[in-house]
Amino acid sequence: MEYQERYEALTPSDKSEVRKNLIGAGVFAVFSGIIFTIIAMQVDIRTDDATTYIVLAFGLLFFGIVAFIAIGALRDLKSGQKLLMTGEVTNKEIFQSRNSGRKGKSRPKYMLFFGDKKVYVQHHHYHKVSVGDQIELHYAKYSNKSLAVIYLNKKETNTPEQPKPLSAMDVLRAQKAERDAVFTKEYPLRDDDLKALRRTRNSKVATNLFVLFILTVFVLAFSFASLFNPYFMLAVLLFLGVMGLFLKWAIKCFQKYKKDKKEGIKTAAVSHLKDKHTYNRSGSKSYRITTEYGTFPVQKTEYEELKIGDKVFTFHGKHSNWLIGVRTQG
């Protein structure tokens, strides 16, 4: 399907979506103003020193962010038009960068691709669309905000004859039955399979111990600061209980690995490709596919060759259910 663009008038619901940016800018301006006022009360901005320039720089930064958001929304409302992009979604990507000099991560950005055309969309529109879908994307040009997604190659199911929605428990039971049904064969574990299971086990235990370490530091700091606090013993007992749960979970990880190694069996799950996307983390790109059983990483060549509906074989530890590997077949 050839990619096309055209313009239409904003509907009342579209205008409401655009105005949300103005409301967000207003709230941000109020909080920024309060923070700036508090800082200014502590610093004499009339003096010519480094502190004054730092405060003014932060003030200009906050003002610039508010102005950027507000101007985009006002331009969209003034023009009264939205951009309609029609075409087939050829790829999806989540971009997330690391904060400079820190281990923290920035807020993820969600992108849809129409061939070479890249568009930033809201996360709920991103997850609503699959690769291969032919859609009409309604977009606020100046606010850089997706407003709606209309499918061109899918039938609407919101009809009076639609069956009654399943309860949350029914959905969970159906998903479990579907996952259990796809395990069709068992194979012996190889040395490479055991290495993959060990990596998963070590990663889970390391994450568990890191959280426990942070919790320990927090409780020790609280203990020294509030040694005679009446809630001190309660905090210690709570910490010991949480530590026991974390250690129990870590022990279970070792037990699952031990069972897999002892029996030496892996299970194969057969499912079908439902969607795929790339994940770009500070320039390091990974490729992921989604099947009925979950989302898994694959190599670039496999990612590019796979099409929606293709068979996907995933291998898991029999007792741990940890992923060992993915094999694809067109």
C-alpha cells in the first residue's frame, strides 16, 4: 500500500486531545514557577555571581519547555487541521537513551514506520498496531501527537452480535491453556542450553540481591538515624520478613535450574508471529518478535525475514520455563 498524506479539519475530540498539551504545559509552568520562586527567595538574583546565572539558566530552561509545548498546541488549534497519514506499517521501534553519566534511563519514545517515514506516536497507539497493518493515522502536526488510529485492513468487531466479554479470570485461564497447549515436544539439553539457563539464573539472582542490598542500606541508614524511634523494631522486623522472601525466591531459582540440569530436558513451543519491533537503547538496537506465548529476542536476519503468521519455535527449561533459544521458520 502506497504511503499518502492529506489534511482534514480537527474534530471536537481532536481539539480536546490537543488541549491536554496546553493543560500539561500550564501545570508544568505552575510547578516550575513555584520551584523558581523558592530558589530565588534563597538567592539574591541581583548579584553578579555564578549562582545567579545558574538560577536564571534553569528559569529559562523551564520557560523554554513550557513555551515549546504551548506553542505547538496553539498552532494546531489555530490551523484547525490534522494530518492524516495512510499506509502500511513496515516496522515498529522503541527508543530509550541512558541519561548522561548515569545509569538511569530516559522516557521511552514509540515510533511507527511507513517505509522510510518515521512517526512518533503515543504508547497506546503504538501497542494497538502490528507490523503489516494498513492504517490511517490521525496526527497533530505541530504538537507531534497521534490522535487516533483507524484500521483499513481489519474488520471492526464492535457489533451488537459481539459475544459477552470474558472476565479477567476467564482470560487468564484461556491464556494459560493456550500456553500449555503449544508445548508439543521434548528434547535433551545440550551444553549450550545449560549455559543459557545458568545465565538466566544468575541474572535473576543478581537482580534479586541488588534489590536486597538497596533495601539493606536503607534500613541501616534508618536504624542509625532513628535508633530510639518507637517504630524502629517494626522496621527491622519488616526488613527481615522481606529479606526472607527475597532469599526464598533466590533459592527457588537454584532449585529450578538444578531440576532442569538433573532431568536434562527442554520443551519446544510452537507458535505464530503476531507482531515484531526493534528496541533502540542509546544506539544499541535489538530485535524482538511477539507470539502467542510472549516476546522474544532474535537476530537481525531472522527479524527481517519473518512475516506475520510465520511459525516460531521457542525452547524452554522444562521446570524453570526459562527461555533457552528461538528458532524461526518461514
